[in-house]
Amino acid sequence: MDNLLEIKNLHARIGDKEILKGIDLVIKPGEVHAIMGRNGSGKSTLSAVLAGNSNYEVTEGSVRYMGEDLLKMSPEERSWAGVFLGFQYPVEIPGVTNVNFMRTAINEHRKHKNLPPLSAAEYLKLMREKMAYVEMDPSFSSRGVNVGFSGGEKKRNEIFQMAMLSPSLAILDETDSGLDVDALRIVANGVNRLKTKDNAFVVITHYQRLLDYIVPDVVHVLYKGRIVKTAGKELAAEVEAHGYEEFE
């Protein structure tokens, strides 16, 4: 498999407003791609479209993931196929504990692969191992999903969930938003531990600081629904120094 993800001329809108206006993007296994841009440039829309958010309508173009038509898959099918979205604003799920939420998700993935569910002992061992990736206290497993969590704790929980599901394509939508330096380091270290030659990451951010920890292979600048520049990691430093005015 040469390309993990291949996007061609992708157009998408919400209601009558066109947001993506012709995205072209190719991601290979083992790569980290950073997408930078101002608010309203289409970054979060792109992540939502890839995850299958039904609020957005794709009006033109194609998205192939592992050779398959991603746009024909339901959000559940995308998850089963190994697509993961880390939310900019993780939601709280009162009444559902982390341990039960993730065990259900893990076993749904295993069911799709015709594998038996994990035993309680197997699951708890895996959960403790992955919690250590993001320095999460095991007591969080018995708490409601994101209920009463700080911003940093919510983002750690997102990376913990990603570690548990071990996706082939992880899309992290402004994971650095609202994080202090220590939380940023912990979250980034968790991501770096999960990188392999077979998976890929799309890191969406405004700022270079996250990319000092998660070093991208390719950086794209998104402006008014189009990728207007693509280069190596040095592009992030250029954006940090000069802003987005040069791309207008």
C-alpha cells in the first residue's frame, strides 16, 4: 500500500456555506502531517468530514483510505477501519465510566475483526499500560468520561483512547488548545510513543509549539478552504515568525 489516505479536489459545505474548496492531500504510512491555518480556514471541517460528521456535505471530490472509498463508510465503519479523531473540545458523557466506555469500544472493534472480546483481566492490563503513556492516574478509569476533567485531563484522555484503539490514521484537532507546558509535553509524548512505520497522524494546530514536540514530516497551510502551501517542518517556523498574511 503506497498511500494510506488520498484526498482529491475535496469540496464540502455546511448548509449553504462552502468551507472546503478543493483539498488535495496524500498521506503515506509512517508520516506525520501538520495542518496550520487561521480560525475559519477549514481545518476542523476537514477533520469532521474525514470522521464522517453528517453536518457536513461533500459536494465534490474523493477520499480514499487504504484503497477504499472513505466517504461511503459510516462513522462506525471508519472507526473500525482504523480512523480516529481527537476532538478539539472533548465532550462529557455523564453516567458512563471511562472503563466501560473504552471496553465497549475495544470489543466492538474486535467483533468487527471476528475476534473474541477481551476478558476483564486482559482489558484491565491493557488499560493500565496505555494510561501510563499519558501519565493518567488509574482512578480516572472509574470516573465518568471527561466529567469534571480539566482541559489537560480531557486531552490526555483523548490520547489514552487513541492508544487503546491503536488507529492507522489519527486526526488530532487542536490537541494543544488550552494546554499548559507540562500537559502539552505529556500529550505529545503519548502521541510520539504511538507512532509506527505503519500508521500516520494529521496534527491540526494554530501554533508551532506543539510541533516542537510532535515533529511533522510535512506541513500544510490551509487558507479559505484550500491548501496554499506545503513544505517541510521549517514551514511551521515560518508561520510562527511571520503569521498567515503572506498566504492571503
